Amino acid sequence: MGIFRWLDERLDLVRAKRDLLDREVPDRLTWWHTLGSATLTVFLVQVITGTVLATYYSASPDHAYESIQYMEREVASGALLRGVHHWGASAMVILILAHMIRVFSVGAYKYPREINWVLGVGLFLMVMGFSFTGYLLPWDQKAYWATAVGTNIAGTTPVLGAALVALLRGGSELGAATLARFYAFHVLWLPLLLTMLVALHIIVVVRQGIAARPRDLETGAPPTTKDPQYPGYYRQAYAASKRGGLRFWPDILGKDAIVSAATVLLILLLAAAFGAPLEGPADPTDTAYVPRPEWYFLPIYQLLKLVPGSFEAVIAVGVPTILLIVLVGLPFFDRGSRRNLLHRPLALAGLAVLLAGSGFLIGAAGRAPETPVDDSANLTSVQRAGRSLYQSQQCAGCHLIAGHGGESGPDLTTVGLRHSAGWMHSFLESPARFHEESRMPAYGPPTLSHQEIEELAQYLATLRGRDGATATPQFYDTFPPPRRP
Ligand code: HEC
């Protein structure tokens, strides 16, 4: 007790407790109100697990993968720790999205909480930034190729594209400079910025109090929050909403603690059961790899597949930009005083379209196998000649096209999306130049003439899978150095 009194005299603990914990809060706060604090809890979990992971991690292309493998195999609980960090990342995205949807649904971004909504949008962007930068760090196949695709998409931005790619990759290629940059953002810039924003976000919540339920802030309200009467109305309605005498502690914090604990437990279970994925080490020459982005980037990824090539840049950059403008601008142009989602038809429709659209696109991306079909009716005579060579040379003994053929070589169903005809010509001529241990036979003269190889290459370039008509090729052609005489 003596110590407490000593501290209290200096830090005024009793008053701090009264101001923070004993605050009265509005009646009937729901379990949905716990999503924000659960997001914060998971962030703390990420900070702790991330700090330990950083102790073992080496941010260079030569050692990153090995250091992760070492962690998985040799470090006590290393695999579990990586698992927690991996599942925690998904949990954070889900929780912050759910939190935003709740705040949106009860109109809690309206007067007087406009600033905190904008801070929240900033936090959401940072969480996405964490995902994007964290993805590359293991330097496995998935990491490398997903980032290649992601940075390529940024490159389609009109005017700024090339500069953006250089900024993200630290050069034109994806390599050591990229990894250093992503790592610094992941462990220094973003945590610092996020911590500052979170602190502001919470300070504002404490100062403004938790939003009361919509009904308490709607009945008898002036029609818009622009109305000069509105602030007065709001103050009264908010004060009245606290009539039940609930306190921040234990009424709110108690629920928060239960949901946070359950979330952490779930993450632990997922981590223990599934761990974190690790594919083979990144191989920039393995162009047969079909990259798939993390689930929360799937809607935009799938959307890109649905639009014709010339629209791609518009969608890739335009859709996120418009969404961002709408999110930031929301509290400033939506000035109606109605808060319940059911009383705001436009907001309800907007949310429904966004959720249904994203759900549909994620579903479509999940179902779309990288299979496809050859629509040979439209082939030119050169391409048709290539197709008969493909048959007569027994390429199908080793390669699949749309499920037909052998499996000892890569599936060629969508090879036309991965490689240019020029690259395929050189490759068919002498695969060993591209890949020393290639098990693919060389078809250069005398086996086939240059003319025939070109026909084959032209045919292969048409193999673009089922939605090939709309898909845009992403070539990852790397050529070997010129042959020494
Ligand atoms: C003996 C098996 C075998 C035969 C026959 C074969 N390939 Fe291959 N092919 C492979 C293997 C294995 C690879 C993987 C790359 C490597 O090992 O260099 C490959 C790679 C390829 C690639 C590159 C695919 C990519 O995504 O990078 C193309 C294109 C290709 N083969 C076309 C053909 C064509 C056309 C024929 C027939 C003229 C053919 N292959 C015959 C085994 C074969």
C-alpha cells in the first residue's frame, strides 16, 4: 500500500483510473464493439512474434530462405512462432475489415467522429502495406512471384508506372534492393507509423467516448449533421445514452478481454495445426510457376482477369484509388443524420454491392483452375503447322495441355501467358542454355528447322487457357547470356 500511495502522489493514479476506467459509457454496447480492441491485440501479437522472428531472419536473397528454414527446423517453437505470425496477419486483415464494416453500419463515422474514421482508413492501408511487404520476406517461390505480379500491376499506372516500380523494387529488377526495402518497411517504417496512428486513434476514442447505438442518436435529430442545431442535439442525445450507468471497466473491457483472448487462442490453434507455408526457394528462372496472391488481394486480381487488356491499367489503379477516395471522403459528403444502416438505403446498397462483389470475385478466383482450352478454330496457318508439329514431335509425352498429355514437363495450358513467342523459339532450340539441367530435349537444327521451331513457338503463344481471350500475358522471360564463340 505504501508503494501505491508513493506512486499515486506523483502520478495521480486514482484520477487516471477515474478518467480512463470508470468512465461512463453508452448503454447496450454490443459484442461487435470488441473488434477494434481485438485488432489491437493481434497487432501486439504480431509485434512480439515479429520481433522474435527478426532475431533469426536474414534479409538478403542469399540467406533469407535458409534463415527461415533454420527457424522452422532448429529454433525451439520457431515453426509455431512463424505460424502465429502468419495467421495473425490474416486475422488482422479480417478484424480491421470487420471493424470498419461495423463502424460504417452504425454510422459511427458521422459527426463528431470524422477524423477518427480517416485515421482508421490510414490504419487499414498500413495493414495492407504490412501484408504486401511481409509476403516477400521468406523469399520462396510464392513470395517472389506474387511480388513480381504485384509490382508489375503497380507498373501499369499511367505516367507514374515506371517510377512506382523503381520505387517499390529499388531498381528495375526484383532482388536484394527490393528485399532490403520491403524489410525496412515491414519492421521499421510501418510499425512506427502504425503505432503513432493507433495512439491517435485511441486518444480520440477516449476523448469522444464510444459511439452510442444508432437509435439513441437518431430520434428527434435534425435531418443533417450540417444543421446548426446538430451539435447541441448530439451532446444531449449522447449524454442521455449513458443513463444505464455502465462503466468502461468492467462492462466494456471485460468483453474486449474475452474476445481478444478467444482470437489469440484461435490463432494459436491454427498455427499449431497448419503452421506457415513455405514453398521452394525463389527461383527467378522458373517461369512455369503460376503465382497466386493472398486471399485479400484476390478480388482485384480476379477483376483484372475479367477485363480486356487495354482496361487493365484503369482497373488495377483506378478501382483502389476510387475506393480510397470514397472511404476518406465518406464522412464529409455523407452528412445525413440517420445512422442505422437500414435507414440509409444508399449506404446499404453500396455495402451490399462491395461485399457481394468481393465475395463473388474471391469465389471465382478459387474455382478458376489454371486450365483452359485451345480454341483452335481461330488459328492461323503458321500456328496450325505448329500444332501438328507439337503432335508429331510427341511433346504431349511430357507436357499437358488442358489436362491431356504427360506430366514430366510443365503444364503448357497457359504457356502463352507466361512467355513470348520469341522466348519460346530460343528455348525450344536449346533448353540447356536456359537451364543447365533441363530434361527438355533440344529441338534446334537438325531435329527441326528454324522455320518449324518458329511455327511451334507461334502455336505455343496461342495457349492462353480458358479465359485467354481476356487475360493479359505477364511475361517472365529471362534469356541466358549470349553464347561464347
Ligand atoms: C522428355 C520430356 C519432354 C519433351 C518430349 C518435351 N519437353 Fe518441353 N519441357 C520438358 C521439361 C522437363 C521442361 C521444364 C524446363 C526445363 O527443365 O528446362 C520443359 C519446358 C518446356 C517449355 C517451357 C515451359 C515454361 O513454362 O517455362 C516449353 C515451352 C516446352 N517445354 C515446349 C515443348 C515442346 C513444344 C515440345 C515438343 C516439341 C516439348 N516441350 C517436348 C520436358 C519435355
